[in-house]
Amino acid sequence: MEKYVLPQLAYNYSALEPHISGRIMELHHDKHHGTYVANANMTLERLAEARAKEDFASILALERALAFNVSGHVLHSTFWQNLSPKAGGEPSGELAEQIRRDFGSFASFKRQMTAAASTVMGSGWGALVWEPLAQRLMTVQIYDHQSNITQGGVPLMVLDAWEHAFYLQYENRKTDFFEATWNLWNWQDIARRFAEAKGLTLKLVGAAA
């Protein structure tokens, strides 16, 4: 059975300081993200056992648990790659043009993205996604790890709004954390994801008409 694997960071824990402390990065990556990976693998094993027994009641619960943990794994893996030391600024090229088309300006997009993360009720994420039917960028809220995202929408840029992402350093000032991340966005990574997502078609003729 293929296992999920915790990816290594492409930079040191302290590389994102002063915006995100090394201690937060260590705990967030090794403990929180690591737990989602471990739980996903454990759930896979239990799911295989339940399927072999045709224990359908257990299968439904385990599939929900798998969705939660795998989605947490995917979003955290994306988040680490979305960030980079000595990054930030604004995107260029086709991504910048699409942001201007869909949000009016980069400044407007920045406000919407920060608001999406800041106003999540409970735990969740703010995200920039590509919506393939309308061929446009959208900001969305993802509750926990796996809800309230348009089916077929591809996350390009994700902002962790769970308390474990910021509380050790920023305490209850979560908007300060969200503002700090704008110094760290790896626009090359986000632009690459955008270029790949644009090739997605759901082949639903007339669905965006």
C-alpha cells in the first residue's frame, strides 16, 4: 500500500524569520503536519480492513477521516512551497494580468485574500483558487481542511488560519500574521501552479455560459 510521506522543507526552520519564527515552523511542520500524514496512513490501513470485511458503516466514517487528514497534508505541503525566504512583493507575467482582470488590482486581491483568512469561523484556510469552468481566479475560505471549495477548483496559494500557525508568536493578533506572510509569498511557485491549473478542463460543455 502506497504511504503518504511528510515532505522536507526547502529551507531551514528559521529561514522565514522574523515573519514566522523558527519554533513555529518546527512545531507546525514536524508535529501538526506530521500528525496529518501519520493519521492518513493509519486511516488507510483501517479502511482496507473495513473494505475487506464489507463493514460499510465503518467505511463511511473512515473516508471522512481520510478526507480530513489528506486534505490537511495537501494544504500544508502547498503552504510550505508557497512560502520562501527573501520573497514577497508582487507577481509578474500572466498571473499578475489575471489578478488584475479578476480582482481589479493586486491591492484589491491582497485585501480579499487577507479577509478570507481573517474571517474564517473556527479553523480553516484562506485560498486563491483557479475555477476552471469560468476560467477565473477566486478567493475562498476552506473550513477545517476540506470544505467550502468549488468542485474542480484548484488551490494555488493557501494561507493557514488555524491557531497553531501563528499563536505562539502572534498570540491573538492573527491579522498581523496574515500581513506578515505577504513578505514571504513565492510568486514563482504560485505562478507555476497557475500555469498548470489553466490546462485543466472539466469538459462540461456550456457549464460556464
